[in-house]
Amino acid sequence: QSGWVQFDDAFAADWDPDTLVSRTGMIFLRLRVDTLTIPAVTLKAYTELAGRQRQKELGRDKLIKRETDALKLEVKKALRKRSLPKMQLLEIVWNVATGEVRLMSTSRAGADLFSDLFEKTFGLKLHQIGLLNVLRLRGLDDAAVDSLALLEPERFHLIRR
């Protein structure tokens, strides 16, 4: 599941569109993505345990495939009820005046989900651009941007005192 939540409260999904734009002309939002998965190893172990118990109840040495499949679904359902979803929060800053929208995430799947939901929610089409193109849009000439593309990233080191 996914949806918009307030920037300062991951559990507040009831934001008011009239108060969405801050005094600075910026919109701050978070996209909350909840994923509930049961690890395969965990599901297998609990299914095997339940299978042994069911065999004992039925007085048999083996369950047929249909029974095992049904038991696996029961176990999965029970484990889901006991589990908490993994929560991912993607932060979005939208400058209404310039039309610039920034997503704070490096996840490709998160970016795609954000883009789809943004377009559905606001009825606006997003165009992805990279850092070098942003610099061009901000007035840096092509020669300066091209020279930046040739730079090697700086390595960081801790200084021990």
C-alpha cells in the first residue's frame, strides 16, 4: 500500500489541500509505502511445522498437495496478522513557483511509484532530469557543465584526533 502523508507525521494521511502550500511557496510531502512480506524461509518452516501437526491430527504420514497448498495459505495469513509492515518514506519538495519537484530517494522503484502517484493526484506530468541538466537550467553554461562531468568524486576520510 502507498499514499501521501504529512511531511512531519508519517501516520497523518488526512492533509488539507488548502494548507498544502507553505508561506515560502513550497509543498512538502511524504510518500509512505508499506510492504508486508513474509520471508520464504520463515513461511517454509512454519508450514512444515503446521504440516506435521495436521498429519498427527489426521493420523497420516503425508498430506496431499492440495492440503499442503491450503495449509501454506493458512500459515501465510496467520503470519501476516502477526507481522508489521516495512515502512518506506520518500520525501518530496515541490517549488510551486518554479515547478521544480525534488524526490529524496535513490530507489528506482520508489521514483516510479512516486511519479505515477504524483501524476494521478495532481494531474501534472513530471519529466525526470539529471543533475547536470539542472545546472544548465540554473544558468551554468555548457562548457562549465561539461567540465563538471569530468571531475572525479572526492573520497572522504575520518580524521582521527
